Amino acid sequence: MTGAQDWQGRVGQNWAAEWERTDRSFAALTPHLLAAIAAKPGTRVIDVGCGAGELSLAVAAARPDAQVTGIDISGELVEAARSRAAGLANLGFTVADAAEWQAGGAPPDLYVSRHGVMFFTDPPATFSHLSASAAPGARMVFSCFRPAAENPWAMDIALMLPPGKPGPAVDFPPGPFSFADPDHVRRCLKGWRDIQFQPLDFAYVAGYGTNPVADALSFFSRIGPAAAAIRTLPDQARAAFERGLLELVQSRHVGGRVCFPAAAWLVTATADNR
């Protein structure tokens, strides 16, 4: 599981340091998400789990008359986002937990998120809070991963790892694939109606540049399921894992890039708060 404590610690720090490569990994997804956002009205926009701010920046640039606010639980990621936002008067960022965040002025009429909503401790309560805090009939557009089996960038690496210890049983375990099942997502989206799912397949770019294989190995050592293994496995097991990871990355090196198939949902909904 990857929860709030992780994002406030090592995971958030690594994503803040690696924002250029994490943005690149989603480069083939982001235009589709932005197109879905562009189809929805909204002048008071909240980017939930904004990370290093790429989505917030794009929405603010596309809607100069809107006020866009990115919120994230990681102070490091918010600082990275702020450093990229200089000169955009209609964009701001704040460190906040979506479960407790309160609008300072007029209520938001559009929530957006790129893979930032799967890590809530209590998704029904958080989404209910977001709906109650929004303008009547506010819209929401977010992306999330489909099942791990449809995302070889994660599954192929996970299959090389020794079995992990089961975590504590919870109703809504947070993590990158926690929103893979539409029925589960509908259960989570308390306070929202007209929930729609659009499947999207895209290329997850892990390596690029003069040495894409080395770039991908470096990226995976900081981000995703390989990072914890490299950090925590005993020496012999880590060496074997790193050899397997090298072979995997080399097998995905085509045309100057290391790419893996990836699968996401684009989800849209309307606040049921009239």
C-alpha cells in the first residue's frame, strides 16, 4: 500500500526530485486527460493530488479566466509545483489533505486529477467531502490505472520480486491500482452521480535520451515497485533482481525509448449536491 505517510516522506521526496521523468512517463496520457477536462465547464478549478503541477499548469494556461488551485499532501511536491508556476497569476498551490481541504472563497465547480485520487485513506468520506464543498452540479475529471495485469511497467517488475508480507486488512487499501475496478470506484465516489469510465491505453515512457536503458534503470530505482526492492533487498537478492530488471528494460528498448504498455481509466462525474 502507498498511503499519506509515504507521500509525506520518501515517496513524495522522490517524485518531487523526479518530476521531469514522471511527467514524461505520463506524456502519452496527459493530452487525453486534458481533452476530457476541456469538455467540462469550470472557472474555479481544483487539481486534487496535483503532484509537481503539470496538469494544473496546463489547465491554468488553457483557462486564463479561471482560478486554478493545486492541492497535495506532499510539501516537497507542492514546492516543485510552485517553482514551475511563476508568471501564472491564475494558478496557486497549497499543501492540503483533500479529506480536510476547504475552499477559501467561492466553491469549486471543477475538480481534476491525474492519478492523484487512489491514495485516500477513506475514499468515500473524501469524495463526499469534495462534493459537499463544491458548487451545485460541479464536475470532476480524473485518471487512474486499470488493473496491474494490464500495466506491464508494474506487473513485469512485480513478478521478479519475492512475495511480500500481507498488509493489514482495510476496506479501501490505497495504492496505484486501488481504483482499477469500476465497481469499487463507484463505491468510493460517494456524493457523485453520472459516473462514466473511458478506457485509455498509452505508452509509459521509462527511458529516453542518449542512453535510454540507463535512464530507465535510474528512473525505476527512484520511482515505482523496483525502488523499494533495490533499497531493501539483501545483497544477493538485489543483485539478481537488478540483473532481471536490466534484461526487462533492454527488451523494451525500441526506437530510442524504453516504453511499456499502460492502461488507464478516464473517469468523469457530477456532484450530487443540489
